[in-house]
Amino acid sequence: MDREQQILALIRQNPFISQHEMANAIGISRSAIAGYIASLMKKGVLRGRAYVTADDNTVMCIGGANLDNKATSKQAIRLASSNPVTVAESCGGVARNIAETLANLSCQTALLTVVGDDKAGQWVLEETKKRGVEVSQSIVLQGEKTGTYTALLDATGEMFLAFANMEIYDKCSPALLREKWPHIAASKLVIADTNLPSDTLDELVKRCGEEGVSLFIDPVSSEKAKKLPRHLQGVTAIFPNLEEACQLAGVSISTEPDIAKLAEAIRERGVEHVFITLGSRGVMYSGQTGSKHFAPIPTQVVEVTGAGDAFLAGIAYGVLHNQSYIEACSYGLAAAHITLQTADSVASELNEERLIQTITTIKGD
């Protein structure tokens, strides 16, 4: 390993390592370290404060990381009655799920979140790290409880009802964002969910816009979408479902809207690329070159949970691999197609090889 690679390895382990510490670890002088650092910064491999590395496929995911409990009914759900279910416990959270999916797709991925100092938080971070996601920038908050999400699914796998306890994300303050900004700014792409507080989302959108950092937003729900700032000029792409799109466009959810006009209304708020996911009706894309409807890939659906996160991750993968946003849509649809065929929020079957194979098969048909 050459000196520059040795230095980069040390910096990736600890972006705040001193030149003196690097000199001692490698066995050369501090002035020699300074020379290598200057060379790496000139090449653009290092940027920002602290020695933050730039990586072509680095994605920083910011937002929720929960303990998920999923109860699936064995028969038609009866209200005000006991329903027999099967229960599964797993790691969850929109940002965390997207991070894990991208790690499965061989992307360099990091997660910035907050968890409580409880067993749930420890388990979520440990499991996420095991699955290839860098979690060193995530924060354990003393005296707080890790976010939890409990979903009740009907016998067909469709969500019937869900409960979320996510007050901890109110602690993701603008100050925390500023503290972690060198790591955020060094990323090729930032993906955030709306579990973040409104003032933090406002600062993230503005700062990404000002500094030219690509930002994807997952609105999570129509209620949480309300936390986004009115002006979204810093948002590169947004991924609402139909209900969330109506909220973002200021259209009544009870009406049957014109999907293309919905997307255009969202773009008028400043977003460059809008992807409205429509479930069994596919996806509507709107960008500077116009709008296009994409039909879904025919799928034997096992469960819908996680398909939206997989779609976003697939788009991110395509864009990171130099596809246009329209071209990347096939990656998103393929990722959702693979995920829909499993009972997992993050499908272990969704890896880079399977994704490429699926796209190749579809294009060959």
C-alpha cells in the first residue's frame, strides 16, 4: 500500500485524526504527512473541514432508524376484536432502510441518525453496521428512547394500520446538522427523510442548494411532508406517493388528480426531478425534459412494505452510475419489483448482480 492510501485508510477510520497521529502510525515525519495531505486535497480526494474524504459512490442517509414490529394478520382483519397474527421484529426507518439497500447494491453508504441509550438503539446500530453501512456519525442520546414503528398488515400484505413513536427525531436539530456538515458536504449524494424536524429540513435544503450537494428527499407520509419548507430549490429529487404528492402540490387528496400536473406543481416549488409512485399504476416522472409515465414490472406481490424505499435506492444507484434520471427509473422499478416479492422491508435478494440481471431481462423482453 502506498503512502497516500495508508493516509486515506487512517482518515476513513477517524476523519479528525491529527497529522502527528498519522505520522506516528505510519512511521514518517509530520512534514511528510502534510505534503501527502496537500497532494490529496489538490487531487480533490480530500475536501472540507477535518480530513473528510470524497468518494464517487458515497451516500449520506439522514433520518429515521427504528425498531420495527410488523404484525401480519392470518385472516381478514376484524375491528374491535382479537386478530391472529404473525409478528416479526427488524431494523427499520426510512433513511436506515435506504442506506442498507444501497450498501447491498455495493454503494459506499453512511447513516446519520439518533437513537436512544437502550438495547433497541444499540441493536439497530450494530445490525446496520453489520450490513455494510457506516454508522460512526450516528449519535446515541442519553435518556432517550429509540424510535419504534409498529405496523399491522392484512392477509394480502397491504398495510392496514401503523403506529409510530418517533419523538427522538426532534433532537436532530440544525445544530447537529452544522456539526456533521463536513461529512454531509463530502458526500456524492445526500438522502434525507422527513422524520427530521422542519427547521433542520429547512437548513438542509438551503445548504445543499447553496453548496451544490445533490439531495434526495423521501416525504415519508403526507403529514410529515408538511414539514418541508415552501421553497425547495435545494432538492434535486423527491419521491412522494400519490397522497404525499397531493399534499406537496396543495391539492385535495379526495379528488382524482391529474398526475402530470401534480408533478409539475411540485417542480414549481423548486425541485429538479419529481417521481410520484403510484403502486400498481407505476411511476410518473417529471423533470426539465418533460414528464413520462413508467408502467410497473408485473410482480407477484408478497408485501408492499419497503418497495418505496427500494425504488428510491434504485434511482440513486442509477444516478451514481451515470444514468440520467429517466434512465435511472428502470433501476428504481427493478429494485421495487425485487423487494415486492419478499416479506422484508429490505430485501436480502436485492443486490447489485440481481438488479442488473433484472434490468437486462426487462430490456430484452
